[in-house]
Amino acid sequence: MILGPKQAMSQQQKQLQKLVMTQQLQQSIQMLQFNVDGLQKFLQQKSLENPLIEVQTTLEHVPVIRNTSSRQVTDPMQYMDAIPERSQSLFEYLLDQVHLTMRATPLRDLVLFLLEYLDLNGYLKLTLEEAMAKTGASQVQVLDALTLLQQLDPPGVGARDLQECLLLQIENDDRAPAQAYLVLEDSFLDFAQRHWDKISQRYHMSLAQVQAIFDYVQGLTPHPGASFTQSQNDYIIPDLILEMAGSRLKLMPTKAGRPKLRFQQKYFERMAQSDDQAVAKYLQEKKQEYAWLKNSLQQRGSTILRVGQSILKHQHDFFTQATHPLKPLLLRDVAQELKLHESTISRSVNGKYLQTPFGVYELRQFFTNAVNQENGDAFSAENVKQQLAQLIAAEDKQHPLSDQKIVTQLAAQGITISRRTAAKYREALGIQSSSKRKRYE
């Protein structure tokens, strides 16, 4: 084959730079997107898949706060619409059972004490030693109280780890396979790692029987209190907390916002004694996953805290002045300051909350565009809404301001917006039109 002058073969080396979205990178991004509740559930799932990981979460000293809408209710006749529907929490459900089934005794008081240390998934986040130190009770008394707590509904509540949680559910289920409890009690690690040949030989069971136990356990829940936890629309758990001492502001992460991972060293050392190469490879992979998760968790917490500190700096007047004015602030402003991508800032503020002495706010609320420039001063949309609300609050109720009159009065203050924008802001504040605000008394 003869090649023409334009068909000459040549060998060239090109260097291309591409971002490979690995599974770990995807999960790292996902961890930043999660709110506190989603993060804890994600880590609990990881602990189910990796026997070397133990998740330590706490809600102690962290407020679980009703999440009311940011829409302001200015019409007194609308207040009933702003009251969210009430659903029974896990704590209330357990409390009802205690009062209905137990007499008023010191032992019941211990059960009530332990209830205070259950997390939203129903796990007891207090050791027996800590309970003894806090109450002055003996070990036998605390164990008796724990036994009573673990007999309450839903099955699995009061467990201190996943294994105990599953055992409690098996114990309360007459339909459980005959040897399910024994297998999970004595061979939990082998069962979790699917070493079914060992289990089959140890308990003289067929592989089909082991499979049946596995299928049954798959139907149990690792979160017995999940069905009672409050929905995101009703409750939020802050990621950051602001402490104020005069003009001094201190921003800190909440304990719930920074769950801890603990490496199961004893499990690792015990399994590392095996000469099986497959086991060695499995342990290495799970250990690397633990290290990656721990590092990603630290990065997530650090990023959210840095973003919060930047917001604190830019919106200092909001936190120190009684009127809480907001300045124009864009995602790219914080991204450039922290040398991060805008998408990272967006993930860091969506669904993340800051608790202050005067309320709880989603971090995204502190970002707002400038409406206009007047004498070098920028007005944020929130500033304009505040001014608009003040004008309506001071209006003559028999002759309320129309949207056009609001525009005119705002213009006199150096704020230029359209009538349509005024109507949009008024509706966002939950304020009715002038014809519906008119009163005749």
C-alpha cells in the first residue's frame, strides 16, 4: 500500500489531563452533600459493610430544633397554617411504655435515665461504667435497667452496637431461624464476612440453612428507631454553633456534626493471624477504606467550618446588630477566598445549619445577590425585604400601600426595584396584597 503525501504515518505523543471520578471521590463529594442525619446514616451503612469500622455519634448537648419555615406569617389569621403536624418521637413512644408497664421504683428511674442517652436510631450512647458514675447505682442495678429498656418496643432499642441490636430483634421474633441467635452471638464476624463454610462446619448446618439465616438477617433493621425519628421538614440538627460573649464571636462544630470513626483493632489483629491470602487482602482493603473514610470525614468538617467562618466575617453585622442586616454575598466570593470550587461551597451550605443565640439558620441563607448600587452601597435582597416589611407594618390599615406605592417609597430611600419584584418579595414574606390587607375598624 502506497501512502500519498498527506497520508504519511506519524507517531505522536499527546498528554491529556482528565479528572477520573473514582468511587472514593464520588463518596467524598457525597459526604459533603449530606446533612448531619444523612451523614450518620451513611456512616452506619459503611460500618455494616466494613467490620473494622465502628461509628460513634452523639446528640448530647446538641439541640434538635423544630424547623419552621423561613416564610414570615404577618397575618394573625394564618398562624394555624404555620403549625407543623406533630408526630410521636422515639423518646415519647418509649416513655409512654415505661409509665404504662413499670411501677414507680428506683429501677424505673434508672430506665428513664438511660432513655435520655438513646440516639435517634435507638442505640444507647452510654457505657455501663458511665451510667454507674452518673447515677451512683451498682452494676447489677444498671444491668437490670438496661434489660428492661431492651425489652421495650421496637425490638433492638437500647442496643450498644449492631451485633446486640440484631440479637435483640432475633430474640423477640418467634419466626427467626432456629440457630440464627447462636450464629450471630458466637460467630458474628465470620457471618458478616460470609465465611459460610466455617459456620456450616461449626454448627453442623447446610449452606442452604446458613443462607436462610443470612436472608432473614437482611430483613432486620440496623436502625430500630428510624421510623420514629423526625423528618427533615420537622427537625434539623445544626452542624455549627455560634457562641457570643459581647462582641466576641466563636464558631464551633457541634458534636453531632462531627461523628467519630473507631478502628476495630482487636478484630483486625484476630483476623490477621489467618494464613489465608484472601483474608489478608480483605483486611487490607477494609483498613484502607477506614483510613479514607476518616480522612474524608475530617475534610468535610474542616470545609464546613471554614465556610462558616468566612460567612461570619462577611456577615458580621447580621450576628452583632439587632436588625440582622445581610450584605450581598455570592458563592464565588467565598470560593475565591478559600481557594475552593463554587460547587464545593454550594455542597457545604445546602442543608447545613448554624445555631445562634437568636435562632437557627441554613448557611445558604447568608448568600444573597445585590439588588442595586446607590452611592457605592449595595443592598441585598434581604435588606430590601426588611425595608418593605417595615413600610407595610407602618402603613395606614384603612389605606394600605399598593405594590407601586411601595416601589415609590423604596426609591425615596435609594432602593430601586420594579413593581413585579416588590410583589415577589411581599409574597415571599407571606404578606397579602393591599386589597386583602385593608381593614375597616
